[in-house]
Amino acid sequence: MKLVRWGEPRREKPGLVGPDGSIRDLSGVIPDIDAEFLASGFAALKGVDPSSLPTVPAGTRLGSPVARVGHFIAVGLNYADHAAESGMPIPAEPILFSKAPSCIVGPNDDVILPKASAKTDWEIEIAIVIGRTASYVHANEALDYVAGFTICNDVSEREYQLERSGQWMKGKGCPTFGPLGPWLVTPDEVGDVQKLAMWLDVNGERMQTGNTSTMIFDCAQLVSYCSHFMTLEPGDVITTGTPPGVGLGMKPPRYLNPGDVMTLGIEKLGEQRQAVKAFPG
């Protein structure tokens, strides 16, 4: 099942992608795709015939497929070749940091460069959406706590992240730095989450090509690991790291400018597109 949220910012309605690829309006069946819905195990959708639902007009804006995210947890240096291009050692344990939930936007919304930013970068990632409360879970059962998967562009301001002292989160949570979507795809439709191709282009030029098979710590390990340091709740998001090809790793480094366009996708999870804009004013 592919679930979406559609409509104007902060007024999105729930929907699903029908067999014909059209978006169908679920607002007459459920209030939203949020923690309460995810915790119910999608029980409200059992027996719903997508063809009986109203069709959402083509071209309607899509929002984040999950409403009111609680924890927005990110994993650093989770691909060995990305660690190498960043000049950092392969971690012995997952590196965790937070992205501000307020940075979440829809998959095709603009990315706004922060004031005076000169080093804003891109990162294609697969994100895990939690569906059950998880605390001290074992890796062999961790995926049972997952509601689905989506795409995250972990937009990062490298000066803020690496040159301003303190935690990485300084460069990770600026407004619009967390595009999610287009879909929340349930595990049964994804299949083997560790065998998904992924890519990102800037202005039509391929920057990142990767596969979830090369993650250092896989999705099950990450859910288990995080659950040993915090209680994961339905609707929490874990974005799992990026393959090589980020601007920071280029020689010389290359960063985003107003007018650039990022397009990115992951096999079975859809595609995103973001235009880069200057900070207004």
C-alpha cells in the first residue's frame, strides 16, 4: 500500500495511490496519517476499495506522508564510501543526531537556503516510519515495528554542521531541510528493504548512485539500536544515511545555489523534486 497526504501546507488530507497510479481521497475514511492511525495497524483501511474513493486532481501538491512527526532521527556516515569521501572513519556504532521536525516539507516543495548559507548540500536517504512503540527491541524483530518506508532528502548546511562547533543538528534542521515522500510504502509492498536502488541529480547531472545493500547498519539494526536509547513511538522517523556523491565530497566541494533543482528517487518508493530558492528578503 502507498499512502500519501495531499493539499495545501498544514491542511493536508490523507490519501492512497490506487492500482492505476491515481491518488484517491481517504479523508472520508480516516482523519489523517498520523501516530494514532499508524498505531492502529491500518485496521480502518481493511476492505476499502480504492476505486470507490474520490480521485484527487492530478498535479495536486503532496505533503509529507506522515503528519506531526515526533522524533526525527538521522544516522550519519552509514555508507562506508560516503564516510571515506567525507574524510571520516567508518563508525563502530551508528552515529545518531536529530533533525528538527519543523524542517519537514513535502517531496516537491522548495528548499530554502538559510541566511548567508554558502555550503548547503544534498543527501538521498531511505527513511523508516515507526508504527508501534519500540523499546529495547532485538534486530530480528525490529522490522515488525515499522509502518513503512519513504524517501528523505537530508538537506545539510555543512558550515553549520561541521565548522560551527557542537552538534551536527545545527546544519540539519533548518526550515525545508527535511523533504519526505512522496509515499509511505508499507513493508509488504517494499519487499527486501536492503536491495533498493537510489539516485540523486542536481540540474539533471547524476550526483549520487547507490543501493541500500551497502548500508553499514541495516534498517533492522538501526530500529533496534535507536530503541535502546529512546522509546520510539508511532509516527517517529529514522532517516538512515546517504551513499557517496554529496557536494562535500567533491574536489573542489560543490554546493547548492538558488535556481538549482534536485531530483531524487528510490526504487519502489517514488521520486522527489525540489527547486532551491534564496532566503526571502
